[in-house]
Amino acid sequence: MSRSSNQPRRLSKSFETRSAAAHRAEPSRPVLKRKLSADAGIDTVAIRGGRKPDPTTGAILTPIYQTTTYAQDAVGVHKGHTYSRASNPTVSALEDALGALENTPSAVCFSTGLAAITTLFLALLKAGDHVVVSDVVYGGTVRLLNLVLEPLGIAASFVDTSDVKAVEDAITSRTKLVFVETPANPTLKLVDVEAIAKITKKLGIPLAVDNTFLTPVLFRPLDLGADITVYSTTKYIEGHNATVGGSISTRDAKLLDRLRLFRKSLGSIQAPFDAWLTLKGLKTLPLRIRQHSRSALEVARYLQSHPKVSKVFYPGLSEFPQHELALRQNRSQLPAKRSLKNADSETFFGGIVAFEVAGGVDSGVTVMNNVQLCTLAENLGATETLITHPVSMTHGDVPREQRERTGITDGLIRLSVGLEDAVDIIADLEQALDQVVTKTTTTRTTTIKTRGRARQLA
Ligand code: PLP
């Protein structure tokens, strides 16, 4: 007999009752504690914070909810998700975990780091508004502001945000956001977030910090007065060169709602599989970033002592001009509680080192073209050591004048120190640096491609 269309879609009441009774009759099992103690260590928080077993099956990992839509019980009655451009249970699980990591409400996750930044700018800025931005900042952020937002009437001033007075001076009556990146990509220039936050708070302007390089494990801008943190989860948070993604955290509930609305309107949400991989990567973030930092310090010290290396930029070196700020600012690191006896005294400075090779561009290119273990590629913050030429890769769209003013020279090399043995990374750099004299005498000029055009560098 065919079911008439107006028959109820639910199972019969009697079946529901039997089923529920059967479940209640099961012997009680130990239930995972949902709440972590307030003083849980950062490793515990990264693994357990904001996470709970899947409510349907008890699966310890939130499954990949690979679905566009969600059946509704009746018009206007649903279980919290309606369409995966608005929200998705796997993405929500990542947002809960990231919220726990930074002691905020659930974060908002995006398809890429740049999608997070775009959504933030469009949620906070409109035609006629002005934003103050760090002059050293990820190249894609510069391109977004110059190419997309400026023609829409949103003006940006690229300011040396390591200079608190310069930030104060750049703020106008139209400024609706101060956006800083620290340590900055690629020169690692730092921003005194506490000092800038005092100014922005007084003026009622939100302060956003791109905290991609240090993550909440090593630096906690919201605890120093910033209002918003932004992440490319593509980097350390996922950490395995497997996904692109982004997230935003804030304690401002109204802004969170607005970000979710803008994400739905722009279509910039993260995909569930990427969220699932990021949930997995996040568990080892503290463990990884401590090791990245230790190896980076070793590599930085090695490069500093090498006669063919002319400049090394690493906030953990006492010679770094803002080393004191790095020490002071990173006191917001949460100590690992486990077996690390020296956890309270060891400060971590992240896994990125930048350097220049004596002899200029040709010498730098020789190193980048001759590494074998280190991989010449874009991206940073993942298990593999990556070596990058910012001028032809990540910062090719930053105007030359801005690059020259801010120290993003044609010979600058960015090294994302991975999790291979530090001695192997150093041995690889050593053999590449050994090639410098031979190669530069035979190669008089080097062709570097910038934005698809071949450009001759003397
Ligand atoms: N912020 C920083 C500091 C970055 O280095 C990057 C990318 O390199 C981004 C944002 C953009 O992130 P994504 O590549 O995930 O869009």
C-alpha cells in the first residue's frame, strides 16, 4: 500500500518509546568529562578543549559531515544546521576547539586565511572608512587592500606599527580598524600589542592581530588588550601542508554574529574535510610549535655564525632589535605542564627565520636553488622545512617602494623551519651555502620571475 503524502514522517510513537527505553536500560558507561579545569595546560587544551564525542555514535573524533543540507523536522524546526554555507557540524567542532585554545567563545572558520581577513574587513569597513595596517604584512593582505578594497572606497595606510606614535598619528576620524601582523611576514618585525591596544581602546577602534606566526600557544593578543585575532590555519594550526584555512577569534559576541552573517553572505566558510584535518593537526600544535621554535633558534644561531650570511632576522636572537619586546610579549605563553622541567623558563619565538646572504641577490638565489632537504615553496608553519623567496613568491604584489622601505629586499630568504632533525636542516643549508662562491662567479645575472613577468636582477 502506498504511503499517502500527508502521512507523518516520524516513526511511530510506540517505536520511539521502545527505543528510548532500550537505551536507558543500557548499563551506564563512564562519560568523558566535558569541562576542562580552568588551569589545564596548553597541551591538554589543544587535545581536549571544546571537544566532545559525536553525540550520535560516541565516535571520539567528530566525523566529517560531508553534506550540503540538513533535513528539518518541520518548517522552522531544525537541529542547529540548515545549509553548509552557513554552518557545518565538523566546522563547528573546529570552532569550539579553537575557542577553547584561546579562551574565547567558538571561533569562526573560513576557507582560507585570506578569506578570514576579507570577511573581517568587509564586516567592519565600508566606503569612506580607513584602516591602519602594518607596513610589513603578508603580501596577499596588501593586494586585497590595494586591488579590491581601495576601488570600493576603503582606504588603507601602511604604517610602521612597531612605532606606537606612528600608529597614533596615522589614525583619523575615519579609521574604523587597526590591523597589525606580528611577527610580520617576512621580516619578523614585532608590534607592541599592549601599547597599541591602549590607544585603540581609548578611541574605541577595534584592534585586530594577525597571529598566524605564533598562534595562541606562543602569543595571546586578546589577553593584552587586542579585540580580534586572525589566523591562517593553513600554517601552524593545521601544520601538515594539507589544507588551506582561516579563523577569527574574538570575545565580542555581536562581532561574532556579524562575522557569521558576512561569511554566509560571502560564501567564505571552510570545507568540512579541511576542518576535520585541522582538528587533527590542532591536537599537536603546542608540541610542534615548541619543536619548530627550538630548531629555528639553532638554525638562526648557525646562520648568524656563518661567514657568508650577512643578516639574520629571528626574534629569539639577543641581537634582534626587538628581542626585549619578544621576551616581554611572549610572557603570555602558557607553560607546558607536562614533563618539561624547564617549561617555565624556556621562551619560544616561533619557527620562522629570515636571512640575507653576503653577495646579494645572486648569492641568495644560489642558496635557494641548491637546497635539497629544504623545499623551495610557498607556505610556512608545517612539518616540512620550506624555503621561500618573498619577492618572487609571497610578496610579489607589494609595491617595490613599500618593499624597499620595509626591508623586504630582493635577496631576502624566508625559512620555515620544519620538524626534521635540526642537524639535517643545518647540513642542507651548509652544502647550499658552500655553493655560493662557485655559482655566483658563473652566473652573472639571475632571472627572477615576479608576477609572471621575467625581471632581470643585477
Ligand atoms: N596571514 C599571514 C601572516 C600569512 O602568512 C598568510 C599566508 O601566507 C595569510 C595570512 C593568508 O593565509 P592563506 O594563505 O591561508 O589564505
